[in-house]
Amino acid sequence: MDYKNQIISRCGKTLVLSVRVLPGARRSGIEGIWNETAVKVVLRAPAVEGKANVALIDFLSETCGVRKSMISILSGDKSRCKRVSVTFSSDESAAMVLSSLECLIGL
């Protein structure tokens, strides 16, 4: 799958994810790939006053096992399509989570 690097990239201790957020779902979770360009993440939170952004950071924090302060939205703050940065304490942690995420979303 040649689109893998535009969806998830790793540079040392940092992962950058392209995410398509679908707020207002029954449950929060990863639902695979959206349009071969992003990880499709559904969130229970509504897209009102940044609640979905907060929920996305909470969800990624739990999924990746990092503190919320280690996650930032690089672009798309008011859009469903976002670029998100996740910073880890070590290169090994980043590589391990990258591998897990690739399996989870089917890359």
C-alpha cells in the first residue's frame, strides 16, 4: 500500500498522523482508512466548541499510551481532516506504537 507514509510517518520519537474525525458516533474508536489518505477515527463527542478535538486527544492518549500534553493538532483544528503529532519518550516506544497502529488500521 503506497499511501502508508502519507497516513502515518515517524521521525525519531514523533509520529505524525493524518486523521479524519467523525464526531457524534455511538462509540469512539478507529475504523480503518478513509479515502486512502487518513486514519478514520469516530468519536462520541460532538463537533461543538472544540469538544471533538479534546476527545481526539483523549482517545489518542489512551490508544498510544502517552500523556495528553505529548499530543498536538498540527493542522485542521476546525476541520474533520487533521494532522496530529504524538511525541514519545524514546525511539523504541514510537516504533512499537507505530507497529501497533499499523496493525490496528490494517496498513
